[in-house]
Amino acid sequence: MIRILFTAVIAAVALVLPHAAGAQAFPSKTIRILCPFSPGGGVDITARALAHELSAQLGQSVIVENKPGAGGNVAAAEVARSAPDGYTLFLTLNSLHAISPLLYSKLPYDANRDFAYITPLVSFNNILVVNPASSAKSVQELIAAAKSRPGRLTFASSGNGTNIHLVGELFKSMAGIDIVHVPYKGSAPALTDLLGGNVTMMFDTIPSAISHVRSGKLRALGVTGAKRSPLFPDVPTIAEAGLAGYQAFAWYGLVGPAGIPSEVQARLNAEAVKAAHSQAFRSRMEPLGFEIMTGSPEKMAEMLKADMARWAPVIKAAGVTIN
């Protein structure tokens, strides 16, 4: 009997040891972080700042690969198909998991079941800006102008279904005004037309609009978040400025393909959270208008669920669809 029990214990240990060794050995090779957009944008900046810190912490190369296309769907689909070993990760946007399923009739992946959440990383607010030639000096004056001229005022966005578009639709709905959406192929051409006075307003992201506001080329009327931006302490929130209850923000996070071993997922979470709170990462991100926002995989799942609940009625009311 003793010999049988001893044999059983040895067999059990033999089964457990390879898994334990695998967890301790991670990572043993280069980690890829896929970025769904071209170099230079906010997602790319975040991915590269994170990769730099993770490389130092993990003692392995962490590289960023840009895979732009189809509004982020090209990179998302590749990650969803990747081996769930923790070596292929995705610097994602909340919109790809909480908003895209509401906009697209068909996606090449399941926006939530095909991914393992690791941690949210940074959040950012939008900022309501107008051309300095505009007569509106406040949110209330802008709303009043829109009500006096229904269908005459316009708001630019970086494209149908984008964060900038939906933030504007939320404003339109809550203010009870009729303003016309003008979509562009990206934030840059939309800003160009706003600077030229061809559109009335834009709910641009703070990282994108910051230089134009500081130079006086655009007038900031309000920020979309729950509190004022430390970069623009004199600019009220839109809720403070008279549209009670208004709040909108977007965020980036880190995910991998579904099925990553729990111990690897936990290691990645701990290291990514540590990296995001490092002085080097904060120094890179905060001056651009990003706020550090980390948490557990469970917290990330809760945030995405809340985002879907927030944006579903907005999308439905505006009749926004992509295909």
C-alpha cells in the first residue's frame, strides 16, 4: 500500500512540475504587442512606452508591430487567431470590444470571447472645441445657437462610429439639439476643416487637440470627463458648463488571445500594471493628456460591460451602422 501511495504521489508531482516550470520560465522569448493603427498615434505611443518598460522588467525583448486596417479589426483578428501562450498581445481600445459589436453586423472574431483581458492602461477625455471666430464662448451659448438654428451647425469627427463621433452624438441627444455630423477619414483632416472654419465644432481627443488649444487656434469650451483635465484646469467639464449628467471618455488596454494560462495572465497583469505606474511611463503619457488607469482582468471586463450599456442606446438613437 505504501509503495502504491508513493508511486501515485510521484506521478502527481511529475504532472505538476512541467506546468510550474513553464509558468516560472515565462517569458523565455520575444513578446509581440500588436498595435491596430499606424505609428505616431495615441495607441502606438502607448504601446511603445509600455513595451519599453516591460522589456526592462521581464528581461526579454518586447516589440511593437503596427497592423493597421479596418478600424483596428485587422490586428484584432490576428491576435484572436494567435497561440494563447502570452507571446502575442494586443494594445486595444475599449471601442473595439464594447462599441464595434454594436456597429458591425459581422466581425472576423468575437470581440470579447476571443480575448483574454489583462489590464486597462490609460484613459483620456475628449474636448469640445470651436474655431476662435465662433460667437459661442461657452457650452450654453453653443447649445443656444444650435437651438436657434436647427440643422445648421455641424460637428466634425474622425469617421462614422468613432469615439469622436459617438461623443458628439451623446452631446446632441442630451442637449436636445439638431446638429449635423460631418465624418472625415481621420482626426487630422477633421481638425484641418475646423481650423479653416468649415465646420462648427469637434469633440476631439485631448492628446490630438492640445497644441491647437494652447496656441489659440481653437477655443476649448468643455471637457467630456467627470473632472477637469489637469492640462486645462480653466476649462470646465461639459456637465459643469450646463449639460448635467454628461460624461464620456475612452481608454486603452492590454489583451491577449483567449486561453492564456491563468498564471501567465496574472504575471502579465502584474508587470503591465507596474509598468504603467512607472515614472518613465507616466512622464511619457501624462503630458499628452492620458491618465493612468489600471486594474484586474475582472475590472476590465466590468468596464467593457458598462461601456456597452452606455453606448448602445446612443448608437441606436443615432442609427449608426458600419455594415
